[in-house]
Amino acid sequence: MFIKKHMGILCASLLLAMSNVQAAPQQAASETVVSSTSSQEQVLDALFKKAVQGKTTIELGNEATLSLPENMVFLQKNEANQLAEMFGNSVNPKRYGMIFPKEQGDKSPDWWFDLSYEESGYIKDDDAKDWKADEMLQNLKDGTEAQNKVRAEKGISAIMVKDWIEKPHYDAQTHRLIWSVDVREKSDPNGEAAVNYNTYALGRKGYINLTLITGDKTIAQDKLVAQDLLSKIEFKEGLRYTDFNPTTDKVAEYGLAALVGGLAAKKLGLFAMLGVLFAKFGKLLVLALIPIWVAIKKLFSRKKDNENHDNAE
């Protein structure tokens, strides 16, 4: 068993694109989704049979390695992109894969990780000492408002940045960056927040982005998992941040602040950094969520019954 018992957070993020569909009779839409439950189970089963079990070392392209803990599994690039595509998101060619907790019964955590690489060039980190958290937060809010115009055109509900969950902080010794904001739907500003806890490991030619997707009720303990997992990423010899050669290596057109959606990020065009970030947020139509929850829980309940039967024999 290698996926959490309840995948609401996964479904809510991967299925976001389904909320783009124009309004239709609810009963007909619901019946259409329910009819695909069986095939969804089969696809999920096939995908997760290929998951890599911890405890092991995962190769992250040619750039780095990850020491995957025993209580986690790794869905590799092709399977992870298939899962994303299955639930309405676009394929990310820069994705290494996704990480899920192993099934732990009623104590199974409700989180997952998305892991990707950006060959940006060497990112100078000297701007970190001049960061002003209040200004950076306002930049994120402004960028979100601009992004909401695009969301509206696609029929996606508007969102808002409420506050920091964790202010940006950068460790110059390990070249690791962490930050997170509280993002909610504008229509429900006091409702439950979906949380992207963003962590980055900087290398010689680019950076690895390890994003924890969870909820605001559990972020306090879940972020410890993210910090530990970030520490288990190691760039290979010659590709570490300290291996940078100023005479030959490409330098990124933006600094570290761009990874926090700061002013530099706006130079990337159409708030690209913000668009990637906020694509993982948002609630979905209940009619889309329910059948998929049912499919996933049925899938793993069946597996559990089979395992219990085998053990009994």
C-alpha cells in the first residue's frame, strides 16, 4: 500500500482544470464522471504498481539524487504525468515525479509532493540579504490579482493571498530556499486554505523545486516532512552550487527573489512564476471530487482486503 487513504488534496489540485468546463446540468455531469469510476480505478492501479518503494535512492535526471525514506513511494515522471493528465492538468516535461506516503491506515497523512527541475542557469543569491518580506508579500498579492484576470477568462474562481504561512528564508550554507503563503478562494476568505509549501535546492545549472501540497490544518507537522525531504536531495559531483564556473557557466536572468514571485518574476512574462504556483490551488466542483474519492478508496480498500486474505493464508 503506497498511497494515502484519502486523496482529496491530490484530486483538488490535479482536477483544477475540470472547473474550467462551462455549467451543465448537474445530474448529467455527475453521471458522466461516475461512469468512468471503474476505468479510473484500473488506471490508478496500473500507475501505482510501478511506483518505486522507499527505502532507496532515486535518480533525479542527470542532476541529483534523492534518498527516499522508507515510509514513502515515488511515482516516476511518466506515471506522474499520466496521473496529472488523467485528472485534467497538463503534462510537465520538467517533472521528475511525485512522492506519496505509504498507506498507514487511519493515520495516513494527507499530503503529497511534486518534484521538478528548472535549468535556469546559475541563480545568484546575493539579493537574499536585501529581502523585505512585506514588499514580497505585496508583490505576490498584486501578481495574484493580475493572474485572476486570466483565471476569469478560463472560468476558474478568483483567489487571494492572505498572508505568509512561512516567510521566505534562504540558507546560504546549503543553498536551500523555503517559503509559503496562505491562499484562499476570494468567495470564501475565511474557509480552509490549500497550501503549497515551496522548497528549492539550488545547483550549478538550475534548481530543483520540491513542493509540498497539503492543508492549513496540518501544515505545522507536514512542513517538517518537507524540510527533511529537501535535505535528502544531493546534486551530483560537478553540478553543485559551489561548482559554479563564472567564466563558462550560464547565469540566470533573474535572482533568488524571482523564486518567491518577487518583482524579478514579472520579467518572465505573464507572471509565469505565479501561474505555475497557483495552478495547484483551488477547490473543485463537488460532483467531480466525490466519484474520484470513491474510486480511489475502493481501489485501496480492495487491495487491503486482498492483503489481509493473503496474510490469513
